[in-house]
Amino acid sequence: MTVPRVEPGFYSISELHNAYRTREFTPSEVVDDILRRARAFESLNTFITLDEDGCRAQAEVATRALERHGPTPEKPLLGIPVTVKDLIRTRGLRTTRGSLVTKDFVPYEDSPSVARLREAGAVIVGKTNTSEGGWKGDAANQLVGPSLNPWAHERSAGGSSGGAGVAAAMGFGPVAVGTDGAGSVRIPAAFCGVVGFKPTLGRIPYWPHSSDGLSHIGVLTRSVEDAARSVAVMSGPDPRDRLSGIGDRVELLTRSGAGTRSLRVGVTSSLGNVQPDASVESALYDAAALLREIGYDTVELDIDLPDPYRILDTIWAGHEAASHWENFDEIAHLLDPGYASLIRRGRKLGAGQLARAHDLRHDYTMAVRTATRDVDILLTPTTPITAFPSDQGESVVVDGKVSEGLSWTPYTYPFNLTGQPAVSMPAALDPRGLPIGIQFVGRFGDDHCVLGIAADYEANRAWKPVYPELVNHSTY
């Protein structure tokens, strides 16, 4: 595979800061490069809305500010291009939620994560593709179609933050902000060969609020350091999210990567209900061997827990139904048929069924804590398979069987039920040349441990991620 010349959109946050300081590039020049390549690769469906005029204006403001006084601690992302998933509100910039129902909605106010990015000086390039309402593990919708995997166009980029996965892999800026309600950051990270970090539930405020208590704001990046830096900026309590307030901004950034080799790592290829592809399992145990070589204490865990998919599906369907309770009959014909089916299922649930699902969620969380009480970090595959064909829709095949809904991704959704921090790391390529992801999961609130071991793994792994062949500069 040919390694391309490095375009400025592929620079990390720190590399861009250095380039701005030495006047190698200006933010305006970096944004122009990203926009040029985004247009050249428009067929990937990375964006629902590419804000060309808006991001150029933001970049010009950043360029003038850097000329006056350079990067400052008050503006840690000054001039840094960032993309935002189209489920997250952006003031004055269309937020469609991947839906025909809200295709023209322009919010009057930013979500807290976006407001903090702007305060830090980030340049919002555009809104990345998502499935409608983020309902499935593929970023296809009726507005622009599916996001395509840059490693193989006939394959899915994953979802629901699939556009964010493509943006990170294609160098459309160092940070792509996503959401993760059942794996929606980590799945596209694994499929697209990038880092996908889901912080502890509540670390980054979620507003408008996630009534099901499953969804996290997260990031897709090309390095652990960029994930830590961007999450640090967005973290901290907000009165609009009752679950927010875990940790603070400084701790997450300064403690990540420090002293993690004293951690004990539990390794499992199964949570009791799945068998991954052979190449995925091999990549997992190669990662475990590397960790042992560099000084980590690893132990094989025999975890035999019941599949919590039914718990997740009940909570999710019930709360989606509640969100569309008043107007569902009027808008049903505009919705993705699969999403409409999810809502209909939720409308048939009784209050007792939903309350019982929340009780079972608590029980499952306690069972996970018991099963992992003797380790600090859990190491699993991110997904049991690599990227599936983009025309497969919701009929994802795992271990020769067609899966129901999101049950095909059993390593990701359990940790939305528990709220734990988790990061997907690129680990290898399968025999078809598709990226494989592994996942580090930490105890609730221990985001710095998750990022620390991920950074150590990133620095020492034998396989170094390369850019997809598609981004070779000779192709555009």
C-alpha cells in the first residue's frame, strides 16, 4: 500500500499548532486543503452539510488571532478543524439528524460540546453523516445514502457515526465528534482504522438530553493524544444534563498515558455469547502478547454473562417511542422503515416492561463489575467482524447467522448499559485488507486509565496504521 504525502488535514493537534507557530500553514490554508479533498471524495458521503463559507470565515478569524498572539492556553484548539456528527446541535448550521423530518432544522443554540469547541477556538468544518436518529450501526439514511468505507468502497463505514469515521480516516481534520449509544463511535472507528473514544457516561454533557441514558458524546481521531485533548475541552458539568459532572477537564488530559503499566488487564474474546472471526481473535491475542512484552500483567478472563441485547433494545425502543409520541402517525411515512419499526415496537411496550428493563440494566452493570473486579482494564475485540458490505442494510451476518438489530456488535453495547469508558484502537488488517479494532474498557470514571493504556499500546504496536489507498494524493 502506498503511503501518501501528508496533507495538513492529517496533522495532529500538536502538529498543527507547531505548523501555525512556524508559519508552515495558516488555519485558512488547512481548511482550504480539507475542503478541496472533501469535494474530491464527495462520493464517500462523509458529510450531510459541508459548511464551506462558515468554516472559511472561522479559519480567517483564527488566522488573524494566531498572527497577533499565537496559540494560548485559553484557546487550546485555536484554528483546529473539527467535524461534528449531524445528531449534535450546531448554532446557525443545519442539524438534520439524518432525517427527512428535520432536514431543514437550524438550531438557535449549540450543544454544550460544540459550544466548548468553539470557545476553544476550533473551526467547525461541517456535519457528518449518520443513520436517522443514530438508530443503527451503519451511517445510511434517506437524505444522502450510506457513508462508504475509505478502505473498500463497497463496504460500510460503520455507524451510526459513520461519517465521522470517514472524516478521521480521510484527514478531514484531527477530530471528528460523534455520539455512541450502542457502539456508534467505536464501530466506525474499528471499520475505518482510527481511534474511537467513548468517555464515561456524563463526562461530556449531552443536550438535548439522552432520555434513555445510553448515549455518550465521543470522538474519532487518528491518535489517542488527539482524543484526550478534544475530550478534555468538551468535558465538565452542564446544568442541562443531570448526568454530567464526571471528573474535570484538566485531569483527563494530564493523567492520560501516565503510569499505566501497573494496571492489570483482563483479556476475553467472548462476553459469553459470541465467537469473533479468526482474524479478529488473532489480532486481540497479538495485542495481549504485546502488552505483556512491555510490562503489563494480563490474565485470561472466562466471562459468561447473558446477552443484554434485549435490555438495550427495550430501553432504546421505549424512549424513541416517547420522543415521537405526539407526532408519530404524521411523520411515519418520512422515516427510515427500520427506524419506524423500532418506534412502533416501543409504542407497544407497557410501563412495567420498560421499568423492568431499567432494573435489569442495573443488575447487568453489577454483574459486569463482579466479573471484572480483579482487573483494571478489560481488553476485547471492538466488533466480531470487519466492515460488512454497504448493501447489507440491517441484515448483518456474524458467525454464519443473520443478526437481529444491533445484536451483531455484542462487545460495544454492554458498555453503554454500564456507562463505562471504552476506546477502540486500530490493531491489524484482516486478509481482505480491512481494519480490525480492539477495545480497552475501564472502570466507571477511570477514563485516564483507558487512554493511558491505549496510548502505550499505540506507541508500541508492531502494526502501524497507514492511510487508506484512496487518500494518496495522486488520485485527485
